[in-house]
Amino acid sequence: DMCVAKFSVDGAWYRAAVEARKGDVCTVRFIDFGNQEDVSTSDMMALPSTVPSHQQIPAQAIEYKLAFIKAPSDQDVLAEAYDYMTELLAASNGQLGARIEFKERSGRCHATLIDQVSGEDVGAMLLRAGLAKLERRRQDQPGLKDHQEAAKKSRIGIWAYGDAVDSDEEDNRMAQDVANAKAKLAAGKGRG
């Protein structure tokens, strides 16, 4: 549901999407900034006619994730991956190339990031450092599996104690989105 919600930091009202509700508190995502916040229903209201709808002006914040890569669930390794990315961004002056691989029905984009200095796939770099793993349904992604296997063999990062195991819920959701995207693509090719 779309609405406007009061942001706690500045007290201003912004377009928001309700993501969850518990009693009189909703978790909203401010669609033009990308941040989330828990907001009392008393600090929310229907989108006024003076505020452009999502159809008139699309959300200005677009969520991205690294394509084919799953972040570590271990908090220590996740912090190490964050530091790695921070150093990479500093070394490249914050400039990375991006190629959108596909888009989920929610609008979240899955992208391959390219280090402009080395020309290397950032996901491959994270896999090789043992700071991420391939999504379950992407184990056949050309080249990427070799980087993950090298990290496993070296027992670094998430592979330090053997196999890294975590929830497949996101993998299953993404697999459905990929199947839907492929079906749309195939339907589009059939028309032309």
C-alpha cells in the first residue's frame, strides 16, 4: 500500500510503501530514498492528491543486489565483506560499472558490478575471497563457481570451517522471479 509517512529524523512527510504492520506500527520503505523505518499509524496517511502517485513519478530509489551472489549469514564474515567493498570503492573512487542481469517482480535489480580499475567482476572477487557464495540455483554460472571452489579449497572466509549452510528462502523466491523473467522474455521474443 502506498501512503505518505512522517520521517522521524526531520519530521517531514514522504511517499512510502507499507511493508509490514504490527498493531499500530507499520514498517514503511520511503520509496524515493530507499530507507525503512517503523512508523506509528498516526504518522501515516493516504497519498494526498497533491502528491504524485507511483504511476505518475516512479520511485526514485531502486534496490539493487549483486547478481548470482548470496551475502554471508555469519555476522563476522558479513562485516569483513562490508570492509572489503568499502576498500574496493575507495580504490576505484566510488566508480563501478554495472550490468543489470534481471529484475524481480518487486522491482529489485540484480546486477553484476565491474571494478573499473581491474575490469574484474566484483561478485567473483567476493567469491574468491570467501566473503560470499553463489546462490543455490546459480551454481552453474560460468566462471563464478571456480572462484567459489578456490575459496572452499583454501578454507577462507565462510569456508573456514567447511561448508557454509544458510536459509534457502531467498534462493527459492529468486528462482521463481528468474523463471517468471525468462517466461516474459520468451513471450516477448515470440511476438517479434
